[in-house]
Amino acid sequence: MKIMFSIPTHLTAIAIVDSATIDRLPVTAQNRPDCSAPMTQAEINFCANEEFAEVDAELNCVYNRVIGNLSETRRELLIDAQLDWIDYRDAQCELAGSAVAGGALQPLYISTCKTTLTEVRTAELSAYGENRYPGSNASDLATVDRQHRDAFNTRCSRSNVRLVDASERAWQNYRNTACEFERSGGGNAAFENCRIRLTERRIQELNRSSR
């Protein structure tokens, strides 16, 4: 399944949200599992992907509603942020799946990761639609940046460095463009809060995946 954001035509080709490929699973329309009680790993994988497809569709609804109420300048900023978020989501979830690379659990890890990140992003977009920005817990960017470097180095020591680097670069791009969007509506205070909030979240991701 592919879901496309309603954005300018010149961006359409790169603004596609790719769900995990269901066709690879030995589950067909004729024997769709009961996702309230999946019995096999293939069924669990299938149902995890179905859950991602549902939250992905909800994200698109919220995104389209929000972007339709923005000025042209802010719309372009949000498009940039959303494209960077997609790159970040895919890179981060590839990293998550690498923990069980080649195994039957890999599709589950990837779908679960995408579901989690999509739910968080949907909450952010919903807040934008209400002209507010999610808060952060810390007040000092320098402190969370140091914690972030420590978490990143630890993660690199325990995982595929190429995938960690790719995920980190994608996250940096997303943080930059997302926080520019928030600055466009809330000024420098919103920009600083955004950088702290997203860095706090990144630390949690890196620490969680390095265990």
C-alpha cells in the first residue's frame, strides 16, 4: 500500500509513504488472519503492518488538514519537515530491524517502529493544527546535546555504524526543518523548545535500541 501526501506536484514523487510490503508474507485476502489473535509469526507480521497502515492513514488525514490552513510560506516549511521526517522514520526503522536482520521477526520490528514514530508525529501535527507546540522536559540545550552525543557513541559501539550514521543524519535534517517550521509560528522560543524536545526524544531512541 502506498499513501501519498497532498502536496505540490513537483514533490509528489518523493513524498510517498511506503508501508512494509505485505506481498512478501504468506497471507492472502482469502486467509486474512484474525488480528485480535494472530497465531503464526507471519500473521503477527501481517497484523503489525496493518496497524502501521492504519496510523499512517490517520497521519495523512491530520497532515492534510493542517497544511490546508497554513500560509504559503509555512506550508513549504512543513512540506520540507515532513519529507525529512519520512527519511528519518525509514532510516530509524531500518536500524531497528537490523537487530534481527534476515530473521522472521524483522518485518515486525520495522512495522512496530514505524507505528510508534508515526503516532508521535501525528500528535505533533495535531498540536500544530491547534497553534501549539509540544513541550520539552529540559531547559538547557547544551546539556541534552552532551547526553545525545554520549547516547550516539554508545549506540555506534553496539550496532551497525553505517545504519546508525544514516539514521542520525536523517534525524538531524528532520530536527532542523521541523524546528524551523515551529519557529515560523512561535518564534525563537518555540525553535529552542523544539530542538530540546526532539533531542530528548532522540536520546530515548538511542538508549532504547542500544540495550
